[in-house]
Amino acid sequence: MTREFDPESTIRPVAQEPTFVPIVAKRRGPGVTGTVLIAVVTALVVGDIAAVGGYLLGKRAAESASTSQSQTQDLSQLASASLAPSQPASGPAPTESIAAIVKEVLPSVVTILAEGKTQVGSGSGFVFRSDGYILTNNHVVDVAKNGGNLSVILTDGTKFKGEVVGTNPAYDLAVVRVAKTNLPAATLGNSDALRVGDPAIAIGAPLGLAGTVTSGIISALNRPVTTGDTATASFIDAIQTDAAINPGNSGGPLLNASGQVIGINSAIASMVNGSETGSIGLGFAIPVNSAKRIAEELIATGTSQTPVIGVSLDMNYAGPGAKVIKITAGGPADVAGLKLADLITQLDGRVIDDATELVVAIRESAPGDQVKVTYKRNGALKTATVTLGAASTKP
């Protein structure tokens, strides 16, 4: 069975003990020794049927990832350790120092508590619009669907009841509204302008520790990351960062050196054969340019559109390229002349290693956009211009 950009998968949510335990995801294709585990970073989830979704890194990331080991320190030792005395302030912080950025942005960052019938969880978010709209991950609020409760806590401790305006599981995004105006909205940046090596700052509530700030750099761009749950699969053309991201950072902002939001923190990677489930310097964020479009649509209509080309892909094809196994009659690909067994190798000049990468590349565009598709048929390379269609996602 195949569906448009929603393939069958061996990864499923599983019932868990009352703690954060990521799901083991199999690595597709050749790669480094050891399997890379990509886990959502919603905070501690507890309950009889607590389930946490898993994320599977695309083949290119698996092939280029390097193994990483982290030393852990007993929390009791941390608690008893003596702290070095702080140095007196020597003057105001530089305009674009981390301290100055945090002072400006922190009031826009919120903690979200989600309560369902049998499970509870927490995550992060940020004020998208000053009239009460909060942007976060779908997997943060998903716990509270079907009659649950959401609470949004500002950095000053003020708590509001949250209402889900709409969600798009395909992008792992959700908009929540609170009955409060004149909130300090975060400033959005341009994720298309990012460069590997640029500074990156993450703010959120890892393990419920609200207002936690970590920093690093942009480690890579266009990392194909996908959930493995067939029903709610999310495909992300992710920003990779080494800024520490942990359970509970989900939905919080990733910032640039100007304090602008460039991504929404969503996932972390761990090695399956290790015991470390926290940050090992491999974090992933949804680019803000894609998130902005989805959020604006959800606010305006309660629904949002996901771009499609009207094909089903062989998700088990090892590549290189994405193999077409079904064409939607009258759909964008059909109109453009694509046929069964065509092997898509590029999209707007971007090399396509496998089906996952094609999906995330398409989702960086919007319905109605025209994209140039390069494909191989019977050994010959061809090109076609495809006008993307749309699939609506209801809350």
C-alpha cells in the first residue's frame, strides 16, 4: 500500500514507562557504523499509554553522520558541586551578544503543558503574533487532542488556557491561541539566508526548565528528517545545529545572531547503541520560512495546505533518486508528462538522493509554485516543469 508522500514504515509509537524513551529507528541504506536515532524532543511524558513519536534521518544524513559519545555526570554530584564565584559585570552587554539577544527574545518564549486523558507532557513555543497566537510543534499539543487541556506559561510565570487554532502534522506544526493581547512577539528571520557555521541560539524548556538558553552554530542545512508514523508522518527539510536541544525544547525558537527566529526546534539524534538520550550535538529545526506560511494559513482559516506533485514513491528504493510507482490521474506530475518508473534525480537543481529528500524538498515550496523536475526514463535524462498541487490539512 502506498500513499502520496506518506509511505508505510516500520517505526511506530510505543507504550512507554513514565520517562522519556526515544523509539529506535532503522537506518536505510549504507552509512556509518551504528544506527542514528532521531527522537522528538517534547519533554517528559507520563501516563499509562504515554507514547512519543520517533524521527528517522534521511539517507544522506545517515551516510554523513559521525558517531558521537558523551560522558554523563551523576545529578547528585552536580547538586553538590561548588560553583565558582561570578565576576562583577564590567558594563552593558554588546548589542548582539548572546546576553543581549536573550534579554530581548526571552519574553516571547513560552512553556506549554499538555494534558490528555491518560498522559501529560510539556514543550516550548513562542509568540508568533502579539494578539495571542503561539507557534509550536504538533507533537507538543497532540497529547491534548480529543478533550484535553493546554496551558501556556509566559516567562514571568503567568499562565493562560491555550486553544489549538490548527495543526499540520505533515510539517509537525501547530498554532495555539491564548486570551491575551499585547504579547511580545518574536521577530522572524530568513531561513533561506542561513550559512553553515552561522551562530545559533536555542531557547526553551528542556525537562521543564523554562527559559533555558543554549548556543552553537548551524551545523548543516537541508537535512531530510521524517517521522515514521504512517498516520501522522512529518517530513522536515531540517536545519541541523549543535546548540544543545533536549526533551522539552520542542516548539521553541532557534535564533540567529540578530535574535531573529530562523527555525522551530523539533528533534534530536542519539546513537542507538549508547545510553545517552539527551543532546549529543545533533539537533534539528524546522526552517522558519516554511513554518511562517503554515502558521499564517492556520490562523486565517484553521487549515493549511501541503504541496504535492501527484505521485506515490517507492520509499524502499535505495536510490540515488526517487522512484515513481503511481501517478495521480490529472495531477501535477501527470499533466507535466511524468510516468510510472520514472526516477526523479533533481528538483530545481537540488540533487535528490532518495524519496525522503524529494518529499522535504517539495515541502519547502508552496502550492501553486512551479518547480523544475529532472528525471531519468529508460536511461535518458529529461526535464519537466511541474505546478505543485495542494493537500489540505484540517486541525
